[in-house]
Amino acid sequence: MKETDPGVFASVLTESVQKSIDKNSYGAPVTVTVKVEKNHSGTYELSETERSKLETAMFPTE
């Protein structure tokens, strides 16, 4: 197979992604309580503050 063959690219990409996944590590589980509010159009949403709580829990900067 040639390097330019799409199958080779897909294989290398798949292997690279798998290696990245295998190196992932996760911290201890945490519970985050957020407040969901109904807006004027009748749909539910999180305020910026509540989204920030989730972001901080999911992507800690330690």
C-alpha cells in the first residue's frame, strides 16, 4: 500500500486516536448541582454561571 492510500491514512489516524484514548486518566467522580431555568420562549437553559460550574468540574486546571 502507498502512503497516499486512504486506507493507510485511516489506519494511522485510528491508531493515533486509540493511543490518545489509552493515555487518558480521570479524577475522582464529582457531583455538580446546577440550576436550570425556563426562559421566555419556554425552553430550559443554564446561565453562564451554571455553565461555568460544569466547565470547571469537567476540565479542571490543576
